[in-house]
Amino acid sequence: GTGAAMTHYAWIGLGNMGGPMAANLVKAGHQVSGVDLNESACAVAKDAGVRIADSVADAVKDADAVFTMLPKGDHVRSVFDGPDGIWAHARQDALLCDSSTVDVETSRWCHEQSAVRGFVFADTPVSGGISGAAEATLCFMIGGEPSAVERASVLVEPMSGSVIAAGGPTSGIAAKICNNMMLFIHLMANAEGSQLAEQLGLDPQVFWEIVSVSSGRSWSQQTWYPVPDIIPTAAANQNFTATFSAELAVKDVGLALAAGEQTGVHLPAARMVFEQLQELMAQGLGDRDCSLVAKLATPDGQLRGFDPDAA
């Protein structure tokens, strides 16, 4: 898409998600000043036409919009705050947006502390993964005051396949956390269902086709099914090389559990998923795909499609 007229974006965090997102802004004719601690990430972004700034202060000083795309809430807090941070150096009229997946408290802090300092902030988390970032098909869930949501919706347009106004401040991140928790609970259904079907002697392709037109169907079953040679998008075909690592999944489910603690909502299924993913990490498999939890369902701990000694 084209989005607004040429806009100057500051982009903090040029990793697996942020790098391709910034590149798509450049492709759409915008100016992007980016910053990242990782030199190779900076080199890739530079090749895509991003101006590499030498600090957060340098990246944000002339920007119309500032986006953060960082691994954790702590990282987001540290780039907003402090003498070298966003608040100290951004233009007062720049819209500040965080696309990272953080805890609700960090997002609330960004909203409140931005407002105290006279800035407008929107939470703008995304769904769609690395492929969605590369192909500019991400779904953005946007939370904030109505005018901020409206401005952010235009700014994210060149990176998105869909943009949904989620509601007031933190509603974008809240939606993302709830959605991802549901995804990982569905993942467990596929892990256990696929392995029970196998032990009961069902043909795996036939069973998958039955579920696809029955009530066990889910996005995870359609996209991440943990059995090789059934669907092309499954990590099971690639020895469970991560499309979404167990480590990242633990982080997301942990955010949901933290939100459950704060709200008093009971999340027994999410807690179980959390423990299963932690078990994979304890086995040294945290960098493998989260769908490898299917291994924990099998009678002998072996899983068809997974050779721990192969690459």
C-alpha cells in the first residue's frame, strides 16, 4: 500500500521482525532511520535502504513517527526512558508506537508516561510472524486514544495486511496476548490428538482430513500440524526447525499467565502449556519449533519427523 505522503520513521530494533518491517516502509517510499545493537542486523537493513543511526537519540530527532520492535518489556522501557531515550529526544508531535510483544503493565507505563511528557503513544503489536513481516501482510492490533489509533493505522498501512482498532490504551497488546495464549493451547490439542491417532493406528493424512472438516479444526492444525508430510507449512517437515521457537512461545504464554495473575482469571490450560514448553527448553530444545511439544506426548519420547542428531 501507499499509506500517507512521505513520512520519516524512526525504527528501534531491526531484528527478524523489525528489519523486514522497516524495509517495507522504505519500499513504500518513506524515509527510515533505524538503530539496533546487532551489527549484522544493521547491515541487512542498510542494504534495504534504511539509514542506520548511531543512537536512539539520532534516530528519533527528526522523525514523524517512532516505532519500537524489541524482544522484551525491559528493552522497551530502557529505550523510552533515560537521557539517551525516545522521550528525551523525539519531536513532541511525533507519534510513538510499540510493536513489541510486552506485558500489559509495560504497555500501560508507555501510555501513561508518554502522556505525562506530552507525547501521544499507541500500542501496535502484530500477528503474522517473520513471513508476514517480510511480505507486508501483518495484522496490526492498535490500542490508544481514538486520534492516536487513527494516526497509527495510517502509519502501519505499508507493513500490513489488516489493521484492527482494538480499543483504548493497552487493548492491542491485550488482544495479542489472549490470541497467542489460545494458539498455544490449540497447539497442545494437535500434539496430543496427532499422537493418540497415530498410536490407535489411524492413517495420519486421513485423520488430518477428518479433523479439517470436523470440530477439532484450528489454525494451528491447518498451519503447524506436528506430523511430517501432511501440510507444507509444518515445521515437522524440516526436523522442527523453528517457525516459532519454543522459547518465544514460553515468553508469550508467560505474558498471559502474568495477566491472569493481575486479573484473577484462572488459566489452567495455559499453565500446562507453559510447563510443557519449559520441559522442551529443559531438554535443550528451546530453539526448535514450539510444535515439537508433540514429542512429550509420545509413549517413548521419540517423534516421527524429529531426529535430534540431524541439523
